Amino acid sequence: MTEHRGRAVFWVLVCVALWALIPVVSKLGQSRLDSHQFLFWSSLISFSVLFLTLVFQGKLKHLGRISVKDYIYLLFLGLLGTYIYYLFLYLGYAGSRGMLVLVLQYTWPVFIVLLSLVILKETLDWQRLFALAAGFAAVVIVLSGNSSDTVGSGFSILSLLVLLGAFCFALYSVLSKTVQQEPIIASTIYFFAALTASFVSLFVFSDFALPGGDEIVPVLLNGILVNGFSYLFWIFALRSASASFVAPFTFLTPVLSAVYLLLFFQEGFSPAYVAALVLVIAGGLVNTIRRN
């Protein structure tokens, strides 16, 4: 392994460790805050971190060189990938079992395959077909025969919302292929969209509230590292090696998330959830290896 690839592995593993914390910070950060409040504070911190990074790097002037059309497109992508996705994800983790939400969350690579066929006109080969079949089977497993895991009557609605969020993140990922802006600039605009939308939804569907003592640490951790600097760490990884080299490492994220859920919340070890998680990881990994 070259020195550059060694740095790439280091940064991508840092990203994996941080991204895997999403279920933990989502649950701990919503002990008293609701999902709208939690998303607002997280978006505010993430945007502030990225904006200050732009200032520190002397790239703030680049924001004035973006056309109105490109701004609208970037804001739209931000609504998909940093507002709708996270809002529905936080709602899921607040109201359903973490393992169930985790499986549904990681159907987004499967949706990417489906959207790539429709939007990017990619061909359907056996690897993509396997990814679609594995993802569909995983969803069927977690949504059937688990009535003991339901949370009131909102279980099916929350599950569908998480799936819709995963679809929106996949759409965001596919459409982001056409973005020409630097990742730090695009990410700053994405989180500005999330901040604006979460501010509006905060007062429409909830009310203003400060994080409590137990919520400050997860809110700061989520805003600064999980959703903030992790984007920059990901850029560091991509600059040290090719995307095809670092991409397969990201499939460690749901595995580590499952470990976190078991350690922090002692969630039941359900064979059905394990089987579903293996299916969604295998589907995404096979499709990634095919691209490589």
C-alpha cells in the first residue's frame, strides 16, 4: 500500500467511525428535543463549521461567483440530502427500534442503482440486479413478522418515512454527479438549505427549544463531526486515493452502527435484522466492486 493510500484508509476509517454514530447521536440527542429541534441545532452547527472553514481557506469569494441557476440546483440538492433525509432518519430513530431504522436507512445504495438505471440510463447487469433483489428482500424481512417491535400505530408510517428519506438521499447522490463546485462550497450551500428549511419547520411543526444538559454533547458531536468535519475528512480521503479504492470501506458503517446500538442501547439481537443488514451491505458492495 502506498503512502497516499495509507492516508486515504486513515481518513475513510475516521469517516466510517463518525458516520456510524448517527443512530447513537440521534437517540441521545432526542431525549427531550424532538426531531425538528434536533435537526435545526445540528444544521446550524454544521453550516457554521463549514462556513468558517470557507472563511479560513479564503474561499468565501467563490460563493459570489455561482450563478442563480446553480444556487437553486444546489439548494434543491441540499433539501434532498441534508434536510429531508436527516429529518426522516431522526424521526425514525426517535420512534422506532434502531436496528430496524438502520436497515431501512442503508437501502439508499439500492435506490442509487434503481435511479441510475432511470436517470443516468445505465444498463441492468447481474450485479445491479443482485443489488436490487437483495435490497428488496431486506425491506420485506424487516417490514414483515416484527409486530413486537412496533411503536404504537406510527411504526408503518415511520418505516415508510425512513425509506422515503433513503430514496431522497439516493436521488441527491445521483444528481450530485453533475455538480461542478468544490465539495466544501457545495456542502456549505447544502447545509444552508438544511438550516433554512429546518428553521421554518421548527416553527411550523414544533417550537423553539434549547438542548438540555444531556443533549448538548450529542448535538455538538453531530453538528461538528458527524455532519460537519466528516465531509472534509471524506474529501481528504478522496484526494489521497481514487473513489473506487475508498468507496468499499464505507460499507463498514452500518456494521459499526449495529455494534454501537448493541453497546449503547442493548437492543435485541434479532437474526432477521442481521440477515437484512447483510443483504443491503452485500447488494451495495457487489455493485461497488462491479464499478471498480
